[in-house]
Amino acid sequence: MMIRKNTILTAGKFQKLLAAVVVLAGLAVFPATAQDNRSVADEFRITFPVNKSILDREYRYNAQAFARLDSLLAVRGDVYVDSVVVVSKSSPEGRYSGNVSLSERRSLAIYDYIAETHPELISRVRYSAQRESWDEFRQMLLDDPTLSSYARERALAIIDADMPSDAKKARLYQLPEYQYYLKYYFPAIRFSAIVVMFDRAAIEGPQVPVQETSGLLQEDFTVPVEEIELSRPRLVIPPLTQRRMLAAVKTNLLYDVVTVLNFEVEVPIADRYSVMVEDVFPWWETGNKYCLQMWEIGIEPRIWLRAWDPAGVKKLRGWFAGLYAMSSKYDFQIDRNLNYQGEYWSAGVSAGYTMPIGRRKRVNLEFSVAAGFLQTDYRHYMPTESYDKLIRDRYRVGKASYFGPTKAKISLVVPINIRYTSGKEVYYE
């Protein structure tokens, strides 16, 4: 078991060193001047399976990263390496306390690996656990063109919110895109970054004198700067495939019970609006004694109190308010007691609540009421004794108005969803 001494970076030291790494990494692109003896740096990224801290060479692109790291350090690393910094992070899933410990174990796993394979460098290794990779997650959201702007802004709002990490993850878990992030983002941001810093003066200066090691004579050489560069393997993210609600079809169960057939279509618009069109069409009669014939058509724009994802399927749920307008023609007859024909129109306001039902919550149930003004032109008639004819009553013709409740509904709502693919396959270098 390796004994680690004075290897943990303090927060202040790590910030200074990380700033230096950023600056020095840029220097690798430009030739050094006589006054510039700062280091050049290179980064190797090792990724981990979820909730694991054991090094797995076969996981993702680790085999390539380890091969390049070992090859580079084997070329007289003890002469040219100034320091090695190991920074580990966990993807934003699971409990925060567990991720802190997990990041530390991953850094120590890298430390032990370098100690075993390159023991001459162990005194130059510094490691730090940075806990959760929210910054990397944020950058992938910004760079991913397959996401809708609404999905991106909603995830960014959670990331940037002033709340504990576990609270952010609880909200993130509720997003319809969470499984997409879990599959294509998170494996790439469970990592340990190994930053190897080389002394520029040693690389570009005079060749190293001949040395004798283990009885073998080693030749003089100089490591070219280009050998330090690393071509990081590509991260491939396929197009995003998900479901979207186009519309919902509905029927009012209260009307259906009394044989008043009806049909509605509601179309969601943007993130909190919809337009509903309804058609009520009972059309039956029995021997000129009983008749229920009506054709009513109406329209109702609605505003929903809670916004939804325009690109998702969880729409038309929660509380809403609306304005309606409708018109109808009708023929009602109950033997000789109720015998009217006519037309009416109505307009007013509506309100209601819609909730998902069933084990899989694929259908909704809507409760709503409406109130407003109704006006009708009516005509009375009477059947003959044999019910073979209907006789118009010219003295009972008129117009009536009403203000009050006009509709009550308990509607079964069946969403119409489609699958679609957005964006193209994306490659991250």
C-alpha cells in the first residue's frame, strides 16, 4: 500500500495551479522566447463507470488515454516532467455526499497507478477532488444542437439555480430529457483529468547528457513538443429521439351517459396555450314521440397556469381558464309535453383542471365548468293524435335569453403523440 504524503492540494494552491495550467497549455502552441521558461502542459482524461473508482482500461476510450500517457511518461518522463496534477469529478447524479467521496477515490486510484507504473514521478504528483461536474454538463448543453432551446434553457436554469446540489438533481430527474443526459452526457463527465506539465526549458534546451541507468547506456535525445500533444478520442452523441404531443381527442362522459354524442379536439400551442374545438351531435328520434336532435359547434382558447415543454408530451395538464363561443340548432320532443325547435348561441368563460390517470398515465381526465350568456330563437310545435304529422304553433314563437352556468364536463382525454428526431449526429473532439 502506497503511503501518500503532502499530495493533497489546498483550495488556494489548486486555483493557482489550475490557472497556471490554462495559461501554460496555451503556450504549447507558440515557440518559446528566451525569457519564457514556463511549462507546457497536456491533459489525459480517464472516465469511470457510474459509482465506480476502479480503473478500467476497457471502458470507453481509456485504453487510448492510458497508452498515450504511458508512452509519453516512458520517454524520460523523470527528466522532462515538472509536475502531474490529477483532478477528479463525478457526474451530477446520486447523493452529493457520496459523490464527494467517489471523486476522492478516483483521484487516489490515479495516484496509485502512477506510483506503480512511474514511481520516479510520485513526488511530483498532486491530486484534488472537485466533486461534481456541473460545469462540464453546462458546456455540453450549450454545445448540443440536438436539444430544443426550451429544453436547454430549462436545464440551464436548474444548473444555475441557487440551491443545494441534491435539490438540483431532484429537479433534473423530472425532466423528460433526463434519460438522454444520463446516456450520452454523464458517461463523459465522470472522469479524472491527468494534467502533465513539462519543463519547456528542458525540452527545448540542450540535449540531456548521457546517463547510465541500471548498467545500460541510454542515448542522448530531446523530446519534440509535438510528441506531447494528445488527440482526444471523439465523443459521439446521436440525434435526439423523443415524443411530442400534436393534439388530444376528448369526449364528455356526462353527455355520453345521456346519449348526447360529442367529440372534441384540443391543440397545444407554445408552452401554455391551447385551442379546443367541440362538436355535439345527438341525432335520434322515435316514432314522432321522442326526439333529441342537436348540432352544436364551439371553439374555446385556453391559457394554462403551468407551462409545459413544447417539444414533449406532458401537456394539457393542470389548471386552465378559457373563453368560449358556440352555436347550435336543435329539435327537442318528449311526447306532447316538450316540443321545440330552434337555434341558439352562447359565449362566456370556462375553468377547469386536467390530471393524468392510469398506471402509465397515458390518458387524462378533465373536470370543467362554464358560465356565460345564451340566447335562443325557438318555435313550438304539436304532433297530431296519430303522431304522423307535426303542426307548427304560430303563437308560441319567440326569443329567450339566459345568463348563468352553461356547461359541465367530465371528459376523457386521449393525447395524440408522435416520435420525432431532432438535430444530427454530433461529434465532440
